[in-house]
Amino acid sequence: MKEMFFDLAKYRVQRAFENKTDAEILLKSDNVAESVNRIFLANFYAVKSLLATKMKDSVKYKKVLNIFQESFVQSGEIPKEFGLTVDRSYRSRGDSEHYEQPQVTRKDAESMIEEAEHFLCFVREYLQQHILSNSRKPEEPKDGENDSGDRNKKNRK
């Protein structure tokens, strides 16, 4: 079952990078508002990939972001700066049905793309470490650990 969630996490981080690339392309064609929306989607997919490692999810943006804040940012599992990165992209996207649409400049969008790049690279590294550490067979000791049987034999001598 956990393997399925790791596959989902890998898929979601791939989608995150695709959306970041789309944001860059949109910004090059002077479509700032759509670029900012894609930046948010990139960060959102990265957040959902992290949630998959804990087998948590939701279909609602706000709920996903709350779970992310509680499970990763507030717990100290990821740096607080990434919580701010995600929050900024959420508030900047053009969803005028839920709140007033802020005026985002090209410079803001460029900055947000750079922040998203750092966050996505962090998430990819986190996933690689997390998935690798969980894919070891139970009988394999991790680096630097001794087999408990060997330790007990040494203690008996």
C-alpha cells in the first residue's frame, strides 16, 4: 500500500516541475497572471507529493495547505521559508471568486518562480531520501548500524 503512495508522490513532483516550466514559458510570453497560477500549481503539486509520503490528502486547496503546514512546517520537518513560499503563491494566484485579486508584477512572478524552483528541488531531494530509506528490506541494517544479533554477541563476551 505504501508503495502506491510513493508512486503518487513521484508523479506529483513530476507534475510540479512541469507546471513550473509552464510558468516560465507563460512569463516569457508576458502572461503574468497565468504564470502565477502555474507557480501556485507547481507548489501545490509539490505539497501534495509530500502529503503522499504520510498517506494524507484532500481535494480542497485550503485543507491541503493546512495539512502541509501542520505536518511539515510546524513540525520543523521542512524549513519555514518553504511554508512562506507556498503561502505567497496561494495568495497571489488569480482566483477572484475567493478573494480580491492582487496586482502581481513581472518581477514578483520571476521571484516566485525562483522560490518555487528552490522548493521543488528541496521536495525532490526529500522524496528521494524518504523513499530510499523506506524501500530498504527490513533485514538490511542501515549504514552505520550493526545487526542487533552481533551487538548481543559482543555484549556477552
